[in-house]
Amino acid sequence: IITRENTGENIDKIHKAGSSYVVSIPVMCVEVITSEIAKKYNKKYKAEPMAQGLVVEVFEVPEKSLLTEFDLESLSLPRKFGCSLIGIKRGEDVILDIKPNEVLKEGDRIAVVGTEEGISRFREVFML
């Protein structure tokens, strides 16, 4: 179970409640923004693993991707890959309240959080 935590104040309580991983929104945002800035200037940036062994990677959904053929619930990313979609940038819009029936579109930039192994499997399967 991956849980989002907005302030950093309740991480221990969330673990005690049964969450396997707790993702801190502020840390996650810094990693995503830094990664995007590095890409813009053609610099290499390896995000430091977040607390609990999680990392965030940003991908662009390519043309004719399997990601565009199913809704997110059907893709079962947490169950199949151990990672979760945490944000979508579609044109000028940023989608953070991601619904299970959301279908990704070619050109979407997606932020994915998970273990390095899970994200590696995700990248391989969807050829990102």
C-alpha cells in the first residue's frame, strides 16, 4: 500500500495503520521539478531515492503506446508493477486528482512513483 502524505507530520501513524510506503508530496515535487529542469538543459540527474526506497520518474507517453489503450484501473499499475501514477501533464493542464477511469493520451507526461525495480519493469513493458 502506497500512501500520500502532505505535511510530513503523520508518517509514523500512517505506517502503523498498515501502509507499506509513505510518499511525501513536498519531497516528491522537488524531485520531479529538478528532473524536468535537468532534462530541459540536457543534464543528467539521478533522483535520490525518496524515503522508504521509492523513486519518482517522469515519462512521456509515446505514439501507439499500450498505455493509451486501457483505463488506469485496467492497467493495475500498483498490483502489476509496484508503482503508481501520481500526476499527468496534458498540454497546459496538470492532473493530480487521477481517477481510475482515466485513459492516458499520446504526449501526456506522467509522473510515476515506485521502487526502482517496479519502475524499471514499467519502463520495459511500456517501452519508455
